[in-house]
Amino acid sequence: MPQGTFCNTTPISSEEELKALLGDKGGAQYYEEMKELDVNSDAIAKLLEDTCQSRIRTWLEICAHCGMCADSCFLYRVNDRDPKQVPAYKIQSTLGELVKKKGKVTNEFMRHCVDVAWSQCTCCNRCGMYCPHGIDMGVMFSYLRGILNSQGFVPWEMKIGSGMHRVYNAQMDVTTEDWIDTCEWMAEEYEEEWPGLEIPIDKEDADIMYTLNAREPKHYPEDLAEAAILFHLAGENWTVPSTGWEQTSLSMFAGDWAACKMQVESVYNAIEKLRPKRVIGTECGHAHRATVIEGPYWAGREDGLPPAPYIHYVEWVAEALRTGKIKIDPEKKIKEPVTLQDSCNYVRNHGLAKATREIMSYIAEDFREMGPNREHNYCCGGGGGFNGIGKYRKERNKALQTKRDQILATGCKLVIAPCHNCWDAIRDLEEEYEIGIRWSFLKPLLIKMAIVPDHLKLPEE
Amino acid sequence: MIAFLTGPMLWVSLLVFFGGLTVRAVLYVRGLSWKLDRVAYKPHMALGMRGAIHSIRCWLIPGGTYGWRQQPFMAVGFFLFHIGAILLPLFLLAHQELIKMAFGFSLPTLPSGVADALTVLAIIGGFMLAIRRIALPEVRILTTPYDWFILGISVAPFVTGFIARLHLGNYDFWLTCHILTGEAVLILAPFTKLSHIVLFFMSRGQLGMDYNIKRGGAKRETAFPW
């Protein structure tokens, strides 16, 4: 059978298709169909010819097979140092073979590649730091995912995720109406407690345009309210766009580059339309990676930069604390030992380790580093889409042990995780291993600690 | 035989080596693409070059990176072998004699005691790299006959040269072996993994540029902590 009903090479293009695919619970039929899916070797060969150039070809060719990358990979370490988890082995036995055979591979091989690309690499990019030749296997696995995706070989949830972006311009089914309703609802809900609180939509020429993760309006609308409260406290002139507010990109995890481009362009269009002085994204790692770091390239921007300065939420918080826009009540600082999760996507891959440490210096009395940390930190265990794929839940749970042990070693019971994926992984590791920890984004903690200026206080009864 | 090998054959070998590696370097750079690599090389060239140089420099210093510090056995084997592999071919007295014959001038030479020590250390380094391939499961799984060939052909000139230097057995035989294996390395370099002689600098430099241009270079106070 060349093409399945659900598992095929055609991307999702309508709500009906998306709902039908979602109806295939757990992807039961989807994965059965994948076993029969044809492999178009010529198309793969052409794709490799066009896109596998100097950098990746050289990486594959000069890999000295020295194994220095092994210890850098948390999945290798956590899986009892299984040699099959050595990054160089994982990439050579998948992408390496695919290139060597010029795409003349079997369905079984492709499915093996799917397993390796989505359950044995979270694209955390740590291995590239430990390879003498600078071979970044995370980059190559992301590239491999794109090739697999082009042939319809992609985990069920990933196809749904990128389908969401294609249909709703968001990773979840949040329509423009839903979004605007949520903004209005949250502003109303919290206005009583915070007089004058607004969530301004489509305000032109504001100082800040705020973008976020669709999970927030969908499942955690209070996160949006918290962002609004903090901007309100800091006296910022800010706005959210009515369209182009979704900063995430599950399509990046899926390797669906066309959907990545569509998604990021919706944000860039909003920036161009509203002309904010700068854009601030929510506490999410991959959203930052997608829209600030990789996005400019998907959108074909030659300078590699978004249309306006675009910073991560932690950069704004560090700045607000530094300049006194938000003041912390010393009495309310976190007294207990607290540790911090470094998100690979904006710490290793965008140099923001300093910003989060600066924040900790203002809000925590006993901040304890995990080891290793900063650029060298390990992935939370659920990055790159790993958290979301049911088929690999067992492997993901095993992977969480790395972060569990890192957290336990700090002796902290509170973990600050300014990243949705990390936050999820840490929540899941507590659920799985019950080590008695709590985890939090920055926003709720900051609101509890911030000094409310007199003019923003509730009038005395 | 030796006259031919140190005459025309040496010229051919050197030409293939330098010509071939230059071509590899040029092709590498020409094949880079800001769109495919997702690195805006040109608009941020100065920042990128700083990252490239930092990235290369760190890895050339023993203990200069987390990777080297975490794997001292590998680091020692690597540096022992590579220091010899760079200094000996260039500055050995006997090699300089060849240059003098050809060009009428020569570079400074290594004192023979130092050269001997470097040779022995390079052989030990090569041996250590071989031990890793056998002893460590994470290296064993990656190792192919091709890797053994590359390691063998790279260490061979040191072993044969040293045997000749000590006049063990038939001098002419070992000298011939030394020249043959040495020239084999030169000729094979552009076409095999030995191309890392230049491609290391390209690849390492590229990732340095990548991190400095795109992955937070401007946000970090100091360069990327390799």
C-alpha cells in the first residue's frame, strides 16, 4: 500500500483531516499504515542532492569515530551507557546510511530512523560541544527528521502538531476568536484585583509586542493574566497581536519546514503590521528557538534576525529587576533552597544563562546550581518533541532520570523552569518518581514577590 | 628506488597533498549555504570569525575544552600523536635536508634528542588511540576497518622511520618503507578522513561561527564556553 489514509506524504490541510487523524486513538491505524508506506528513493536522493551540502557531508565523512561524543549525551548515560546510544553511532547508522545508499532504503529502515530520530535524540545539541571536529548531531537529527517527514515517516503526534499549525496557525486548536475571547476574559477576571489591568490587542507602535505558547490560552489562561499583571506592574506599554501571537512550532520538532515557515511568518507579519519597538516571548524554550533563532532562516531573512528585536521572557525579567521596573520585596524572596533548569533552546543555543542567574540573584536567597549547568546543562529529558510522543513514553520516562538525579543532588525541593517543555518534563518526573519537588515558571513567583506600587494598589475599603 | 621516491615521487605526493587539501578547503567553503546551514555568515562575518578562531583555538590547547578535560586518556593520546605528526614531518633534520636540496634553504630543525622523543611519544599516542578502539565499547561500536587503516597508515611512517633511525635490520628497507608510507599519507590525505588535516579547521570553525552568529554569540559576554 503506497499511501495510508492517515499515514501518508500529504500534509494536513483541513480541520476535517486533522480531526480524523486525531480520531485514530494513539495512532493505532496510523502506525500500521506506516509499515506499508512506500519509500520514494528517487525523491530522497533528490532531496539529499539539493540540501545535504558541505557542512553535513563533511560531518558525516570526517567523523573520526573517536566516541568522545558518547559521554556528552544524556541518553547514552542514562541508558546504562548502551553503545547504540552513542551520538555518532546513532547518526551514522541512520542519516549516514541514508546518504551512503542515496535513499535506496527499505520501509523498515525508515521506521528504524523514526525511532532513533524521535526517541534517541532530543536535538539538545550538547554533543557538538564535545566533538573535536565540532560535529553537531542535534543539527543532523533535525535535518534527518525533515527527510523522514517528507516521506510521511513521522510520529503520529508530530503529524498532528504540525497539522495544527497548518490549520490553526497554532500548535493547538485555538482560533482567533478563542484567543481574543481569552484575552478579554482574563483582563476582566483579574481587573478587580488589579485595577486598570488591560490586555491590549493590536495596539500599534507599542513598546512591546508579546507572543506566547498556545497552551497558555488553551489550558493555562492564568499564565497570560500573569504576563499582563507583570507588564502592568512594570508600567510597560505593550500589546498582543490578534493573529501571529503563537510563537511555538511543533512543526520544527516534526521536521515540517513548510509549516515552520508559515507559522513564523504569521508572527513576523504581526510585527510588521504593529511595529512594536521590540517583541517579548513567553517562558518557552522551543518557541524562542523557532521564532527568534531558526525562524528568520525559514522566512528567508538574510540577516538571520527577526523583523524587530525579539527577546526571551527571562531577558525582560532580568532587565525589569535590574532597572527597578519590578521591585522585589526582600521579605518575600524565596528562602528555601531553589534550583534552576537551563533550557537547551535558549541557554545552550542562545546564550541566556546570565539572564536567568541575574534573576535568581534578585529573587532567591539560596540559589543552587545543578551540575552540570549553563551551556553544559543536560536536556530536561523531554525536549525536541520527546515529551509528546506516546509511543516513546517508556523511553522518555527513563530519560527523565537524568534530571531527577541532577535535581536530587542540589537538595532543592523547588525547581524554576522558565520553559514549557522543561516544566512538563519536571512535572512528569515528579509524577513518575515522586521525589517530592515543586516546579514553577517565573511569572507566578514574581507576582507573589513583587512590591505593588501605591498607584496600582487596590483602593482601601 | 630511494632516489626516485625522494625525487619525483615526493614532488607528486606534495603536490597532491597541498593541492588536494586546498581544493577540499575551497569546496567546503563554497558549499556552505546560509539558507541550508541556517547561519547568516556574510552579514555577521566579523562576529563569526571571532567565534571560529575561538572554537579552533580552544580545541588545539591541551585541556582547553570541557571535552579534553573530561577525557584525559583520549586527550593525552590525541596530543602526543598529533604534536609529533605536525612537528616531525616539518622540522626533522633529514626532512630539512630534502628541502635544502630542492630549494637551497631550510627551516630550523629539531635537535635529534627531541625528535627521537617526539617520535616515541607519537607512537605511544597512536597506540593509546588504538587501545581506546579495542577497550571502550562506545568506541568499538563505531570502529570500522577503514578507521584501523587510517590509524595504521598514520602511525606507520613514525614506526618505520624510527626503526630506520635506529638502524635495526635492513636500513634501506625500513627507509623505503618510511618514505612509501609517508608519501601514502600525503597522497591519501585529500581523499580520505585524513582530509581532517584541513577540514578540522573548517568544521570546527563553522560551528564556532554558528554559535557566535546565530546561537547567542552577541548575548554572551565572553565567547562560547567550549
